[in-house]
Amino acid sequence: MAAVDAYGATLNLYTGHTPTSAPAPEQPWAVYLTDQQGRFRLVAFDLDAKSDPTAAARDAETIVGLLEAARLPHVVCESGPGGGRHVWLALSEGVAAETVAAMGRLAKTLCPTLDLAPLSNPATGCVRPPGAPHRHGGTSTVLAGSLETLAEPTVTAEQLTAFVATLARLVDHHEPVDEIELHQPVPVDAHGHVYLPGPKRGLPAASAAALAEDAASGDASAVLWRVLIGAAAARWHHEDVAALAATAPGLEHVRTRRDRGRRAPRPTRGPDSGAAVLRRQWHKAVRYVAATTRTTGHDDPTFDARAGAVAAHVRDVQTRADTSPGRWATRSGPNDRRVLDVLCLLAAQALTVEVEADIRRLALLAGIGRETARTALLRLADEGWISQTRGPDGPHAAHWTIDPHHEIHRTTATSRSQADPRPEGAGAAQRTTLLTELVARTRAAAHDAFTTAGGLGHYAGNLYARTTDEPLTLERLATSTGSTMSRTSNTLERLAAFRLVTHTPGGWIRCDRDRRDTAARHLGTHGRLRQRAIRYRIERELWAWWQAEQAWMRAPRRPSPGRRPGPGQLALLPADGTNIYGAHPRRPDGRADYAAARRQLLVGPTSSDQATTRTSLAGVA
């Protein structure tokens, strides 16, 4: 039951208890979702309408569509006067908390208004059921479904596990929102449609299933995306997909659009026509496949389990860091948190808790200097967040692990029983979700505008990275960064002065338009990180050149060594120590001339890349 303060006002805090056999309380009340063994017997998707009631209704519609496609009986309620939604499922048998928590995290990716707390806390997670009063008036009112499905549950654990697997497939192929950057151009056919070169193959199993799926009954846009990325990866062309647009069930989004709860035919012309939608989504899918190095693990039966184990450990590290916000509010705290986030990102990408990471690479990803990254590593290691497993060795950097106490091996061995099988694809999908979150956070913080010495500073970058398009209160942002209310408020005001964030009645949100470049130009820090990246690349090449020179000096001499290749010359069978820049410069006394080597790198072999380097380093060297 909800607590009541000294003045009789109902609080959003549930502390009292009463048996279900007693009359229903007059104040707001909720029910636990788990039994006494901590296994879920009820599932409640709690969709919050604090920022936007229409968003909660839209997300509820998405979940309902997925449940209907899976043929899972459910009940939809309007939680109260604010427009929130509760979507209920009742289970005929207990389901492991880990399975439900995974389902919640995957659903959160598709439905941003979902509150994860009830689904991720088996001990105290509870939700107000149909008919329970709301503290602002009214009750939880049934909008769709029959209460008999909750009183007499029929959904089995196997059905829920299959539903989680469906969510995993959707999330692992989730359509990106941001602009996709290509590292190299893709070809264009005679009709102006991009494609990936190579022989045409059959669709992957997931995309073939999506092509035959009844998309009209669920999220048709997500189904179309799964078809298109599979077709692009299989080297199909736009015309191959367009030939199926009129009949394939999975291409329903091309033919119709959602209009007030039903699907209406698309216009024949204009930006909302079927042809325009298919062209737009096809180009996006081809760019996505071309730009993304995807490890689906279809040929590795252990991939999903390993991805799930690493993702779970990375999430545990992130959770522990989030619950220690004061640690990151110190003078060096913002830098330390960035380095920890980057190590977690590299671990999730490499699918291992131990990664090789040199300080320059960490610095560039975190948007800080290499010496700052080095000292951050030492501080994190001293406090037990990470540990060094192998020191630097020649061209290889030091190895670091985010699992210094070897917890991942213990939890992986004991986390599941035969009665609780892992939903297929859930591990890979959770890894995808985690990568998306970490990449977005690191990219938001690592920018010229948030550098020191004239910029807004690293703390401002970390704070900006934690803002979203949903309003967040000052208290919540201060808690997430571990800083004081006054410092957080002052920093937000500085960010608002550059129109990076704005204040709304519900809280602080990130502005729709990204003005970080404009802010960096105004602050005089534009291009600072790019110059740093170029400088670090020169330093790496200098090191590689000297390592090659040492390899040449240690190599056994040939009978007729001849002349060593000059700068830019390549040998058919290169000898040990061969380098693109030729022999390392020497002083008259035979010692290495590092200054001459640097000058040669700046004005060395002419290529488009080195010409860019030479121009950019005019004032850096």
C-alpha cells in the first residue's frame, strides 16, 4: 500500500502491506510480480507518460502488436489521469528473473517510455493492478483485454521465452536513428540505387522469416527493416525487393501506413508513397550493412551465450559505477569514468573482458589526452575497477581487464539451470543494446566543445552525454553525475547558453539540433581532437618505424644485401625491417635521428592521406 505523509497526502512510495484476502485499500496499492521464490508470475509493462502521454500510448501499441503476433493474451490499462499505460501478462508457471529482466531491457530499446524497475527487481518490483486507485485521482482502467486472462493464467514459461527471442531478433536488427557514416563509398546501379557488390545469395533465415511474417499485425516498420538488411547483406538489389513489394506480407509497411489504430493505403506519389519509403529505407539499410561490422554468430553456437555473459558483466560494471556517483565527481572523476566506459565498450565489441588498449587509443575514444588516460588507468586499477593482465611488449600495448576478480566465470557457471533455458538470440541482442548505449554516450562526450583549456570541460561533456530527448530533472542529472546541485545547475546553464540543452516544464532535454561544432568554434577549440588524432598517428608511425629499424638490425645479414628500399618503395619479398619510409635517418655518429624522422613523416611519401597529414600538422609539430 502507498504511504501517506503527516498531512494526509499520498506518496509515490509503497511500504505498507495487507493480505489479498482483505478488502481492497482506499489508498493506491500494488501487487508483487514474483512469488516467494523470486520467480515472476505476473509481467507488467509500465509505460510512463511523464514527458509525453502520446509516446506512452504509442509504445503500448507497439507492445500490444508484438503480444498479439505471439498470441499471448494480455490486458491493457490506462494507469491513471496522466495517460500512462500498463500492459499485463499472467503466467501459469514461474519464470526466472533473469529472463524477465532481459525481456525488459530489450523492450526498452523498442519502447523508450518503459519503466524497467518492476521487471528488473524481483524482490520489490510491484505495479498497481486494474482497479487500483491513483494518487492523483482515478483508477487503473481496463482499455482492452479480459481480466479472466489474469485471474486464470495460461501463458507458459516456454511461450514467454519464445517472446523474448522475438524481441531479441527485433533489437539485434533495430533500425538506427542517427546518420550512418560510411568509411568508403558504395556502388550505385543505373537507376540510382545503392547496392553491395558480390553474387546474389538467398536471404538469411531471420530475413526470410520476416519476409513471410504478417507485418500488418505488429510493427510493420521493424519487419521491413529486418527484410532489407538481410537483402542488402545477401547482395540483393533494390529491384529485387521492389518486385516483391506488392505481395510479400513482410513488406506491408511499403504498401500501407498506420492511421489511428488501423492501416491505410499509402499515396501513389510524394515522400510518403510506397516507392519513396522503399527507396529511403533501402538506401539506409545498404549503408547500415556497409558501415557496420556485424558478428551475428550464426555459425558459432557459443556466440550468443558468450555475448550474453560479457554483456551481463559489462552491465554489472556500469551499474556499480552508476551507484557510486560520488566517485566520478572528484577532480579526476569525469576522466576516469570516460576511460572506464571506453574499456567497457571495447570489451563488449571484442566479446572478452580482457582487451589490448594503448593509451592513445583510449584517449582518442574518450576525448582526453594520452597522459590523462594513462593516469586514469592507474587510478581505476588501484581502486579495483580494472587490472592490468599483461604489460606492453614491443608493438603490443598493455592488456587490461574489467573483471579483476574473475566474477564472469563464476556467474556464467551458476546463472542458469536446465529449467530456465536462455531465450535464443537474447545474449547477442543485449550486447547490441549495450553497444548502442555506450557508443552514443562516448561519442556525445568526446567532442571539441568539451575539452579543457578553453572548452566547456570534461564534466560538461559527461553531463551532456546523460541528457536525452526526454526531460530529466536537475536532481536526477546531479545524481547521475555525482555532482552537487549547484555545480550541475551552473553547468546546465552554460550548456543552455550554447543551445546544447534547454529547460522545459518537465526538466532538461537535449536540443533537437546538434550545435556542438558551433559551440567549439565559438570557444576556439574546433579541430582540437582532430589535431590530437593526427599527432598520435605520427607518434605511432615514428614508433613503428624505429621498431622496424631494430628488426632490420637484429636480422641476419644476407650475402648481398644490396640497397634497402627507399621511401615509398615496396619489395616483392620484403625483408625484416622493411618500412614504407625506408631506412631510419641517422646522425653522422650513427645514432638514430628522431627529429629528422619526424620531419620526413611530415613531408615524406606523397599520397592523399599524407598530404592531408602534412597540411593539418603545419602548426602541430
